[in-house]
Amino acid sequence: MTTCFIADLHLSADRPDITDCFLRFMSEEATQCEALYVLGDLFEMWIGDDDDNTFHRQIKGAFKALTESGVPCYFIHGNRDFLIGSQFSRETGVTLLPEHTVIDLYGTPTLILHGDTLCTLDENYQRYRKKVHNPFIQWLFLRLPLSWRQSIGRKMRSNSSQTNQIKANSIMDVTPQAVIDLMKEKKVTRMIHGHTHRPAVHQINKDDLQATRTVLGDWYDQGSVLRCSPMGCQLETRQFPDA
């Protein structure tokens, strides 16, 4: 019995090496899992379910093949693909989950999330996040012509890369107290998330909380998979094809 977690693939047609590694994982490993959880930023950019280009169809096809094989797949939105919606879910069989979801992981209540909500010191990002997650703003944006949304998405992607280059590392990481507060609120002792691109397993022993926080790795230079079984969880890497 194995449950897999991945995040921060940032899939795009510009990175066929990441795509090839992902597709191989989906066809060779994910089919052997009890379930697959994708914790956000599956895509580098998603500007609406109606952006049905060849690359997106390829990725959606991989998810559809997985769910039709009997493996349930779950998705939590990231900061790059928060506009993935019900059409994507219908076309792939993937179940969309709330941003903070508690699952029973082999007897241990486990909080899963993308992780950006934990970076509370990055106040500019949190203000931006609040705006773009406003249902009315999303409704307006999705009614713009597709070409306009693509242009806006490329501009936002460029601005984000430039801004992140000048941010302090401490601001871009999670706030320890935010982690503790959320775990206490959800009454869990295990948390799994992505977003920070800093794969590690952290032991927490503070404020009467003894817990474990596992951070998933990104897929920029290699694949990153968290495999969990009744015996425990293990962070693993996957080499890109021909690497």
C-alpha cells in the first residue's frame, strides 16, 4: 500500500524534460499507488480551463488514464494554477480539494496544503493572494478573451520571477508560528505541503505540539515524490530521462 504526493512541477511546453519525467511517473509509478495527491503548482501557469491547447490535453490525458485505471487523484490549488476548475475535474476525473484538507493517512490525521498560506511574512504576496482568490475577480478575469488572459498571465509570471529574486529567503519560507497555529487549529500532528521548493522533513516540538512537517521538492532539476505507506513516509527523487 502506497500513497504518493507531488507538487511544484510547474509544467509547461517550454520544459519537455519535466514533462517527460512526469509522464513516466504517471504511467509507471502512479498506477501502482492507492492514491495520488497533487499539492499545487502542477502547471507553471493556468489561465482558465478553456485554454485547451495540445500540451494541456496531453497532461489531462495522463490524469484521465490514471483515474480510469482505478487510482483516485486529488488536487489542491497552488499559486500558479488556482484557476483550475470544474471542467478540468470533469475531463480528468481528478477531485479538487479545499486549500487546507485533513486526510486519514494510514491512521494518522494529516493536513495537506500547497503551503503559500503559511508564508505570512510575505505581506505583499498575501495581499495579492487575497485579491486573486476573490470569486468576483476570478469571474471577471475568466470572461476576458483567452488571448488577453494569456498576455496577462505571461506578464504576471515575469513580474513574479523578478520579485522573487530580490526577496529575502526568510520571507519566502513558511512562518514557524503559522505552521503551529494551523496544525493546532486542525488538530493534527502531521503536515505535508509544497510551495517553498525546500524539500525536508521537519520535527516540531514547541507549544505542547510534537509533530512532523514534510516539505515536497520541486521538479526543476529532478522529479520529487513523497511515498507514504503504513510503515512511514519517504522523500524520493526521480532523474529526468537521459539525465
